[in-house]
Amino acid sequence: MSTRAAKLIEQLLKAGVSQPRILYTTYTKSLAESSRQLVNRLATTNASCIDVRHLDALHIEILNANNAKWPIIDDGQRRAFLRKALDRLGKDHHGSARRDEIGRLSTDYLSDEIDRVIVSRGVQTEEDYLVEPRGGRRVRLTADQRSTIWRLHEIRTELLRNKHMRTWEQSRAVALELVKRGKGSGTLRCTDPGRSTGPRSQRNSTADRSVSQVIECSLPPTPISLSTEADSNGTLSGSGSQISGPHLSHFAETIVPRTR
């Protein structure tokens, strides 16, 4: 990818782009650092034209620019908020019956369903969630189970909002909405707020779509890009390299040309 970025800068200069800029994003901090070092070696005098960034560093930048950053919960807090939401669900009308519907699902699975399917994909209504494809999620859910999970999502969202806290997925989703409304940072601003965007590849349908959309929303309709994907086990592969980790989504690397 770093080699491709360096070559792309040369191509843009030869094509007459006087001040080319490439935004090169990665999904891990360590990969961003190693890529930055490699770009500096390969591009030499043109290295300043390539901005290597960690994707979450970009979304945090957007939130900070709009005074919209809230603390992001860790895995332990994530489980605790889900358990609190389950307790409150049990106190709802017919709550005990609804809890029984999802009783065999672990708290981690329920949290992932909410964050990776509902929040990351920008599902706005229960009706939309009832028909949302869930390929790769292993457990098939009935309509009643989906309705219960949607209610659990609403309760957990309220609990987090009351504490001014977010999950990583919620934080990225907020950044995406800011970019779409033209309230990005100095790095990212939406060039066409009305344009609907989505990930370039949806092979892993459980991926965090808002991560790629934050980038894509701010770009021209037909940017040149390179991407690396992850399979359903969260393993990233591409350009002869392979890395893996617990928080990896399919949209791992993107190279997109920008002009000043």
C-alpha cells in the first residue's frame, strides 16, 4: 500500500496535478506508524503529499472540532451497560417474556449485534432492523427476538446518553453525521451532504460501515482507492501482508487522492 501511494503521487504529478494530496488511512495504530515510516522512505521529496492516518484518529478529530467528543467505554463497561439494559428490559411491560426470547444469547453477542449491525450500519428504525441482512452473525434471529434486541438497543442508548458516554461504534456514527452535515474538521468536510455513500465492499456484512463512510462522504464521487478487507474472523489480508485482531473491520486501508 505504501508503495502504491508513492507511485500514485508520481502519477498525479505527471498528470498535471500541481499539489496532489493522498489521504492514506489504516485501521490499526501500529500499521499507521509503520506505513508512515515506509512512505517517508519511498516517497522522499513527495512524502509530505501523503497523509497517513489511523481511521479512529480522524473520527476523533472531527468530534473534537465540533466539541462533540464523549468518553468511549471499554469492554468491561460495555458489558455492564448491556446488563443494566437487560435489567431494565425485564421491568418493562411483558419484560420477563421478552428477556426469555434472547436468554440464550450472551451479553457479548447482544452488544455486538447492537453495535455492529444496528449502530454501525446506521439502522434508524425497528422496521428497518427487522429486515436488515445479518450474514455472518452465526445465530438466526426471529422477528420477536429482533424486536426485543431493538428495545434493548433503545434502553442502552438512553443509559449511555445519560452518562455522556459512547461505544466506539456510536462515536464513529456521530462523526459520520457531522461530516454529512458539513461539520467535519480541517481534514474532512462533506463535499455533497445529500450524497448517499456506503462501503466499497460489503463482503463482511457485519463490518462497521460508518468507518468507511466518514472517508467516502467527504470525497468526490469517483475517487481512486485501494482497500484491504477482513474475513468473518477479523483477519485482514492484502498486498502480501496479513494481520489480525479483535476490533478489525473489513475496511482496513484506503488510499484516496485529494487536492488542496
